[in-house]
Amino acid sequence: MCRSAKADVVFIVDGSGSIWSFEFEKVKSFIQQVVDSFDIGNEKIRVGLIQFSDFADIEFDLRKYSSKDAVSAAVQETRQTGWGKQIAT
């Protein structure tokens, strides 16, 4: 990826109850991998995250975090809104 690129990237994630909780975690892992390849910053690539279930919830907007570490931490802290399906144990 070009290191001087400027872009706004918003991930929109299904957090509804129809999604298995382990699949939601896989989506978060994918987002982490993508973010790791970005040069995050206010004048570089800005990242936001929206989760939807019965309604849309802005987890964080494009202006909230200006470092890769902060974005990564926010993604990891995101919890599935719709409870999610669980595997019976």
C-alpha cells in the first residue's frame, strides 16, 4: 500500500443475534489485519466502525482515533450488540 495515501475507511459490521459469536470475532480479526496494513493518522488513513443489529450504532467515528494502536484496541473492545448465537457446550 502506498504510504502517502489518504482515505476514510468505515467498516460496517453485522452484530445481530443471527450471527454466531465466533463469526463476529472472525470479522474483528479481519478488520485488525486490514488496519495493520494501514498508515493511520489524521492526515493519512482514518478508520471508523459501525455495528448494526436492530439499529445502527457508531462504535467510533473517523475522528476518534489517530493511531493504529488506538484503532486496534477499539476494534478488540467492540462487543456484539445482538448477543449472538452461542455454540452449545
